[in-house]
Amino acid sequence: MRRIQLANGTTVEVECLSCALVKGVVEPDGGVIYESDYFHAHQDVAYPIRGLVILASKRHVKSLDELTEEEKIDYIQVLSKIREAQRKVLGIEYVYYFYNEDTTHHFHTWMVPRYEWMYDFGRSVESVRPVLLHARNEMNDDENIEQVKKSIAALTVELNR
């Protein structure tokens, strides 16, 4: 078991955070945005940026090449659907996509929106880490968290029509 402190300050003991999220043992702040047969999407509120979505596999795999053909097709369809909703509902013009294979969690992709204020940290992929840290350390106030939760709700409605 691993002890993990969630963004809201709650500490949980789980073998795998992604498994706990998928099974509903741990509820992400703002809830599940979208769920397909193979994937689960939620806002990563550890970094309170409107529209920052994590798309995670339900099955315990770590790499893109471990996905079945059905999962690969579903992944692209869900990723595209979320991206369309980010643009339509939240007006997000640009998104950075990241996934890494040396994680303790399931295969997952971060969909990090790019807002005008972020250009203060640079214009390349190298600026993403400082942006995330700034959001975690400087944007965790009640007003911004409320805006993030409203965005979660708007995405949830749009994606589950």
C-alpha cells in the first residue's frame, strides 16, 4: 500500500491510485468528466488550471503499445472528443499532450491547455513544468478552484450528451 496525499489534502492508502480512481474508491475533485469502456477522464486538481484533463486507461498497463486495438481506437476517439469539448466549452485554443511510461499509475495522457498568462513562463514545452508549479503554488485559492470546478462541470455536461 502507498500513502498518497490528494490535492484536497486528504490522504489515502491504495495499491494503485489509477485503479482506485477507476473503481470509484477515490473520487477525483469535481468527479469523473467522462468514461468509456476503456478510459476514464478527470481534471487534475493538483494543478488548478481550467480544463487540464487526465485521460487514463482503466486496465493496468503502462505503455501505449500494451493497449489492445480496441483500446487504441477508443483512446483516439475519447482524446478527440475531450479536445473538441475543451475548445467548444472552455474556448481553449492550444493544448500540450504528455504521457510517460515510468509512472506508478496506469497509462495516462495529460491534456494541458495553453492560456495567455502561461507565456510569461516561455513559449515551448519547457515552460509547462514551471506553469504547473505556479498553478499549484499560486492558484490554489478558493476563487480559482471554484472556476476549475465550473469548468469540470461544463466539460462533464458536454462530454456526456
